[in-house]
Amino acid sequence: LHNNEKPNRYGKFWCWRLWELEASHQDIRAAHEMVLRAWDSSTNTQPDKPTWNLMGMLNNPWFRVKIRRCSDSTGAVRVRF
């Protein structure tokens, strides 16, 4: 990741980071869900469940995507998110 932002006076960055990950079709088809969470350089991480904070923001837990396998009319296995 390349930091385009400058840290605040405490050395913190407060911004969204865009990233990507390549995964094989086989790995995605075998999974039941994808779970995404972030860590910083001090090993602080996002909470598993939403937690209340003083600013009232509950948008900080792990992001989860359920993966559903289904078949199309030809019998081929398809994946839905």
C-alpha cells in the first residue's frame, strides 16, 4: 500500500484504503463465507461485532460476505454473493 495521506500529529492515518486480493475460483467455491478485517502496524484490529463508540459510529466490525453455490440449467456450478 502506498500512503498518499500525511499522518496527524500523533502519527495516525484516518482514511479508507483501497486494496485487492486475487483468489482462485476453487477457493471461492469451497468457502462458505469471506471475512474481511483490517490491522494496523500496532496490531490493533477491527472488532468482530459492532461496538458503540462516543461518535455513535457502528460501522467498524469485520465485513462478512456469504457465498452460495447453485447450479444453472446446464448443471454447471455457479457462485452467488
